[in-house]
Amino acid sequence: MSLIRLRGPVLFSKIILLSKKHPRQLLFCFDRSFQTTSTNNEEIINLSNQVRMKAADAFRQEISQFRNLTDEMKIGPSMEVYERLKPLKSLTTSNLQNLVLAITKKQLQQSFKEPDPYLVQCLKDVTVYITENQQVCSASLWTSILNAYVCFRQNEKCPLVAEMALSWDQGCLTDQQQTNSTGLLYGHILKCLLLGNVDASKRKMFLEYAKSRLGDENSSWYKFFLYTLAAIQNSESAQPKLTFLIQRNALSQQQSQIAFDIFTRLSCFDQGLRYLNQPGLTKNSLPSNFIFANFLKNYWTQTHNTAKFLEAINNYCSIAKYSSTRLLNLTLGILFRAIPAESDKKSVESLLSQLSDYLSKLHAGKPNIVTANTLISGACLLKDKKWYDLGMHFIDQFGLKPTVVTFRSSFIAFGALSIELAGIQKLWNSLNEFLASKSMTLSRRDYEAVRKCVLELSARKDASEYIEWFNSLLEKERKLDVSDLYLQEQSEQPSLKEAGQ
């Protein structure tokens, strides 16, 4: 419809109606009409400018509101955010996809905790909304939604959502230029079907459908699906299919990430290790650092096979052609959060001794200060001083230069490890010397790290000396806004013995 051809009240009413319901569509419609029709009518020109401003303002408000909501998701209470996310109809396809990506990212940041029920509900609301409003759907939006259900561990819902995505796809005409995005969508559909443990007949139906839509049984995506299904069934036909893809340089990082995510979630670890031993692999056919580190974490916590754990890191890094340290630091960070403090001590001891030897002999790199800081943080998470000692050992052995993070991590670890006051005071003096050498001054975050240390020790019978020492530090540093960091005297807190009584 060309608005320029309308006149008077009819034009005005159409503009008002559209501006309320579809401000962005109105802007597009008016732009197209104005470009294709020349007019000297001043009323029309003024009105068009008003419409453009109104549409632009509405769009800016929509984007601003969306950004505020996604920002709040990272830090705000989930209940409040969810309540404000209910009116989804103002969001576009792009905004809906960014919304799904935002809640998925939040889940990944707290992946060792149970999924937030309000964010799960928000995801379900988005799913229902797009099935009722097909015009906002796209292959990339469905891909993001399917990935979100996997990340939120909604395995029982995955097959249903996969079928909804397939239903949408069946109603679309697939453009030949969109083969890759379609293949990526089908890859996530396959992942959801497998995690939902669908029977063999449904897998076969999916394969037949994918082959018909991708247009060629030699399509790299179709061959990849055949390989993945053969691999999780531990079939001997898996390796020839993988070789076929590698020889034709048809294996992408997107495909390998889907495969490793499936291997991780279905505990098919041997298949992942075999994948890395396949000749001809390139950096482009490896999963991302994060996906592979998550695979390694799950592999070690379920098998405790440290030798193969370290061999896998070596294989990955030799193919990727970069330092083992980079992947190791990431893996350690994930691993420490996954190993419970009461884990099998022998397995942890084995990991510790072999890790120490491995790091000492790194051929493609060497431990850096991030490695040491991660080990020190691990001491806090596992409440085991050996990890702290190993971190300090690498600092000495490789001549690593401590950072402020080293000291802050050490204070927090000291609290978890119940280090004596003299040791904490020595560390504090070292921090002051370090900052002086860098022409830096103490910050609130430094005091906050010591405060966490003291709070960890506050249940001890002799905690009063720690509290007195910490409060004396604050007395000397009045210029910092640290008034709320003061701790109560031990006399005002019940001891463990008194609490027990």
C-alpha cells in the first residue's frame, strides 16, 4: 500500500493506526513510498517527517527497553526481570534472538547450578510466542532456541521443540543460498532429538527429511549427521565417514562443536578422543576452546583418567598450533568448579602429580601467571593447600611475575585453608611491596579480598585476632570508602561451641 497516494483524514488515520501497531514497518513503508513517488505537497512532506520521527523514537525506545532488560539479566533478580519480559509482542525477530542468547549466556555462566526456573519459563514463553506468530521466525532464531533448551538441560522438552522447528521448516521454501544456516539448524535439531533419546524410527525420518531438504546425499551436513549417529552408536562405520569429510575439507567448526557437545552430554568420550586422533584435522575442524574444555572437564570427572586427559590437551593444541597453556588454563578453571571438595582423594592426587609433571615439560608453551592464579583459586574451591603450593611452585620455577589477582586469590584461598595470622600478615606486606614497586596503591578490591579471608576464619575460636588486625588496616586507610567493610568484634559473635549449645 502506498501511503503517498492517500489524502487528508484517510491518510492521517492510516498513519496513526500503523504508528501504534507497527512503527518500524511504517517507517519502511513510508520510505519506500516517498522514494518512488515525487510530490511537492508540503502537507505530505511535513507529515512524512513527523512519521519518520515517531517511528524512529518508537524503535529507539524498543531497543533501549530490550537492552535494559538483557543488562538486568546479568545482575538483577530473575523474578523481576521475567515479569517485565512477559509482553514479548513488541520484540522483533532480531531482539527475540538476542534475548534468547542473553538468557543462554547467563545459564552458561552458572552452568554448575540448577537452571533458573524463571529464565526457563521465559524461554518457554518465547517458544510459544514464535509458534503462534510465524512471521517472526527464522532459521537462526530457531537454532538459538534449540541451543538454549540444551544449555538449560531441558532434555525431556528437546524432542518436542525439535519437532516444532521441523514443522516451521516444512512450511518454508529453503533458498539454496541458505544451505549452511539450514544445515546448522538441522544439526541442532539432531542434537535435541538425541538428547531426548528418541527411537530409531524418528532418527531415520529426520535423516530422510534432511537429505531431501539439503538436496544432495553427498552434502557435508548430511554426511556429518551420518557420522554423528554412527559415532554415538560406536559403529565401525563412523571413522570412514569422518575420513570422507576430512579428505574433502568439508568439516567445519560448527559441525565439530555440535558433535563434541553431543559426545559430552551423552558421555561418548571415546568417540571424542578418537576424533582428535584422526589424521588430516585442521584448526577449522576443531571445536572452540570452551566446548572442548567442557568435554575435558566432564571426561575427567567421570573417568579420572588423567593420562588421557592430558594427551587430549596435547592433541588439540598440536592441531590448533597454539600454546597448551591457553587451553589448560581454561580447562583448569572449569575443572576446579566441577570437582567437589569431597572428591576421591586418590584421583585428585593423581591429577595433581601428573599435572605438575606435564606443566614442567610443556613443549608448546609454559605455565604462565594465569595458570598459577587458577591453581591458587583451585585451592580455595577444593580446600586443598596442595593446589596453592603448586601455583606458588610454578611462580618460583618459571620466574613468573605475580599480579594483583595472585594476591587477591591467595587471600581468599588462605581463608578457606585456615592459614595462621602470621602467614596472612606476611602476604599483606608482600602485596604492599608489590604495589609500591608498580607505583600502585591499595584499592577497595584488595581490602575486599582480605575481608573474605577473615570472614572465612570468623568461625574459628581465635578469630578475634584476625578481626582486630583487619579493622586496624581500615583505620589506617580512611581515604577509601571502606566503612561497610568493618567486621564485628568476636565477642559479639557466638563461637562454634556456643552455637552448638
